[in-house]
Amino acid sequence: MYLDLNHLFWLLLLTIAIIYWWGAYGIKQLALMATQKHCSEMNVQLLDESLALKRIRIRRDESGKLKLLRYFNFEFASTGDDRYRGETIMHGQRCVTIKLDPHRI
């Protein structure tokens, strides 16, 4: 069996997709941990213990390197009755901000 250029291209593309997926999963776990910590500090409950990727952008960091800016949505509750939305923004592996919608205390 031999590999031609077409096979190598698809193998390279598959490898890049797997590497991206693995890194994205790690970033999502970092965002989830930061969100859980923030919710506990704000005395609200993170619902479903999950984040949903909203969008991805490319932006330069402080040193000028291009990194992905990921926006994650989540839901939380303050009193247990109503659901509210929040957003976690990750720039590379760093949590930039976590926003909570106005909610009852």
C-alpha cells in the first residue's frame, strides 16, 4: 500500500482537526472551572454544570500573538426559581471576563 498526495492531505487535515478539538476541550474545561469559581463567589448556582460555545474570534494578546477569543454561554440561578444567562470570555487559555445578567438576590 502506498500513500499519494491526496491521502496525505486528508490525513494531515484529520490530524489538525483532532489537535484543535483536543485543545478546544481543554480550554472549555478551564472556562468551566473559572465559571464555577465565579458563581460560587457570587452565591449563584451554575445550572447544568456546562458551557455552550457561542462564537470564536481571532484577536491579538498583549504580546502581539494571535489567539482565539472564545465566548461561552451558561445559565445560572440565584434563588432556584428563575434561570438567568451568563457569558464567559476566554482569550487563549486566560479567562478575560465573566458576565452575569441582572438577577434577583
